[in-house]
Amino acid sequence: MHITDKKLLEKIKQIPYLNDYLENFTLKGYELPTFYEKLDGNLRFVKKPNILYQINDHVLIHINGLEESADGYMSYNIIEPPLPDFRVMEAVESIFATYAGSIKPPSEYQERFVVLEEFLERVCIKSDTEVDYSKVKAIKNKVLVNTKDYEYIKYYFMRRKIGLSLLEPFLTDPYLEDISIVGTGNVFVVHKIFGPLRSSTWLTNEEIEELMISMSEQFGKTISHARPVVDATLPEGSRINIVFGKDISKKGTNATIRRFANVPLSITQIVLSNTLDAREAAYMWMMLNEGMSIFICGETASGKTTTMMALCAFISPTWKIVTIEDTPEITLPHPNWVSEVTRNTGNPESSVTMFDLLKAALRQRPNYIIVGEIRGAEGNIAFQAMQTGHPVISTFHAASVSSLLQRLTSEPINVPKTHAENLNIALFQGAVQGKQGKIVRRVLSINEIIGYDPASDSVMFIPVFNWDPGSDRALYRGKGSSALFATKLLTKRGLSRDDEVLLYEELETRANIIKYWIDNKLFNYYDVYTQITKVMQVGLNNYVERIGIKR
């Protein structure tokens, strides 16, 4: 195996077991993968990727598109340290079992790491010579280990005690969006750049059940045949749904983990990815500044929550916001933000539902109420909140305005059609196939809800923006297309109908500001929020003069 890539050679020096993996790979007749320090979004257009990247000190990922399977999946291979001899791991575990009974477990993640690291340093006696692990014994709470094996012992011990065992590498990879355990078989993932992939990790149903029970203990929810369906948040912030047992899942226990970045995507990142354009973002900026009620609609995995968090940065920084969720996903930059989460104990008297939290939020004087997702009777309360002057933002499962209204006016939400106009904007987003054959997320339309027409017994709406799949761009109806500009924004700002043209000029100015941020590589969520705050503090005209862009 002849290696000329200097970066790859350096990695092999740092991580010796990488060399064994690459030797086995090249023996199949394949070329060596290219090592990347950081993945670029343009890699999504590579038809047969053969790419290597590192996710922590001990683990690398190999994306292998050279041997695509018959069902179209490329491979996601995890390169981990070799497993230590089971006898030395058993010896360390036996000492830890005694030790753990004598201490109070730390509540913070970092504290746990420090405690376990100190334990291993105290217990493991390192030797530079080879150790015969067939004769290893725990003597006076000490275990003799080979120096080069120590890091591997530490990796697997930590992974088991404070990580999530076999799933830890998946949860460490920042490029993964979804992890699917479908029952006995391979674990599947959705990669931010390469899309759906089949991992080399194979789990039996017994391993999955053991893993799920162990995980449920970490997030404080009991899972069993008596309570087989659980939604929870993992310690690192990902959302997990578990369906337990073969009696309700034919292939056995399954789980889906949805990953969320610690720092949300900013509106500039979303515009850069062409999910929506700068003018659409500017339009939403103006509407959120004026407290419009908005539903962000779409199918599962269409990116609704990501778009919602990016847009919510436009809400006035001095406003009070209350968020209500089943599982905490929403992150906001606002200082006066109250985050509330439902509680399901199985007992109606002690459980707290979305409905309960929404009713409570009405007494908390929020400027905005954000509901993670409206599915049931809480939708009716949300519309009552809108009627009483509390604007609401939420995600909603619907693919069109007609399906949105059908769901809103039917069981269990039961919003009268005559009340539909309290919802000002319905934004629809979808995961569609792009020109390169890859799945991309696009805002398909932004619609203004006008009101109820008794003559036709229907709700009227205006699509201000529509996505054109042929050109892959947003089509804008132009000046005079927004009913909300004429009926809401002019009144809120104390302007006359003759001033409507000023709103359209402002729309273009705000769009140019967003383009300016993108041109100047302002992409961090909190940095973008800081600039949005400055626009409010100094005024739109002064801000434009400061940065020197055309109005």
C-alpha cells in the first residue's frame, strides 16, 4: 500500500489502527480514500465518494460510494480502536462495581468524565512491555495494562459508562441528521452531505433491546412491553423515538434519533443553501417584526423546525417569548425566553399537556408564543390566543393550504373557518429532488391567509411567493401582491394607503442587507442575531448608511 497523501500519512502515525483498515480496503482493489479535515457542501455532487474524515481523537468515518449496494445505498463505515481483551475489561469493571457503590454519581456530564478518568488512572498500572491478559487479575484494586492499550480501554470504558455505547460514534458525527435502527440488521443514517447511507454496524434484536433499556435509564424514562413507545431527549440534545418489542414492531425493537446542532442554522446559511431567497427572508423579517401569526408547514424531515429557528431570530430582541414543546428542540437567542416542555406520566392528574401549557402561556404576557408542533386540541387554544392578540408561531404537518385548513377545521382541532384569518401566514417547505439528483429542502410557497368567504364557504389566501422547480428559484408576485402590507403593516405603523410603496422599498432594502451579510460571510446564528438587533437599535436607514449598501 503506497500512500502519497501527506495528511493521510500523518493520520496513520497518530492512529495506527487506521492503517489496518486501509490495507483491508485496498486489498479489495479500491483506491485509498481522500482525507478531509472538514467536509465541504460541494462534495454532495461527487457521484462515487471515497472520503475519510475524523470526528474525535479516536474515531474516523469512511464514506464509501465505490461499492454501492443493489438497493442504492452507499456505505458509512466507522473506524474505531480495536476492542481491548475482554478479560482486562472485566477486571476493570469488577473494580468499578465496588467503587461506584461508594460514591454519589455526579449529575453533570463533565464531572462524570473527570471522575471516571481519575478512576482509570488510579486503577490501571501501565507497562511498556507486553501484558499476558489471560493471567490478568485485579490485585488490590489495580490492573496491569499495556501502555498502548490503555487509551483503547479508556475509550470503550467511557463509551459504556457515560456515552451511549454502540451509538456513541453516530452521535459524535456532526454531519449526521438522522440515525435509524430498524430492527435486526444494519443501522441506517442520513448524512447532511451524502444523504441516506447504510452503516457497517449490525445489531441483533437482543442487542437493540439491551441498548434501548440502558439508554432509557439515562434519560429517565422507563421502556418496557407495558410502555413500549417512548419519546425523549438524549443527554447531548438529540431527539429519540423508541418502539419496543416484536409484538408491535415486526422486525423487532426500533428507534429513530433526530440530531440537532448545538447552534441552529442562521437565516444567512439557509438563504445560501437556496432553501429560500433573500427577498423571502426579508418579507418574513418584516412580518415577524410586526407580530404576525405564522405556521411553518411541511412533511416529516422537510426542515420545518430548522427554518423556524432561523426565522425566529427576526423577532424583536426585547420581546418575551414562550416556547411549548413535547421534546425540547427549539433554541432561541432572546434573553427573555421561557422554554416549557410537556410531561407524560401516564396519569392524567400528574401529566402536563400542550393544551395545559398553552393555557398557562396566555397568563404569562408573552409577545410571541411558539409551539413546537400543533397536532391536537391545543390548536384551538392557539387560535384563541391569536384572537386575543397573542401571535403564535408553530410547525404543522400539511402539504398545502387546503390540507392545512382541512386539518385545522376538523377533529381534534376544530377551528371554525370564520376564525382562520387569525393565522396570517402559512409557509410550506418540502424536501424535493434537486437538479443533481440529491434531495434538497425548499420553501415551496409563502401564503397570506385573507379570510373566510361565506358565499363559497371557503378560506381565501394569496400566494405571495412560489417556488419554480424548473429554475429552482422563488417567484415573487411583485409590488401590490401583499394583502398584509395593505391591511396590517400600514395600520400598525400608522401609515396611509399612499405609503404602501415604502413597504415594498423596505422589503428590497432588507433583502439587500441579508445579501450583504452573506457576501461578508456572516453565518453564525448568534452573530446574525446581533446584527438584526443592531438594525432595530439604530434604525434601518442608519444601518444601511453604516454598511454602505444601496437602498
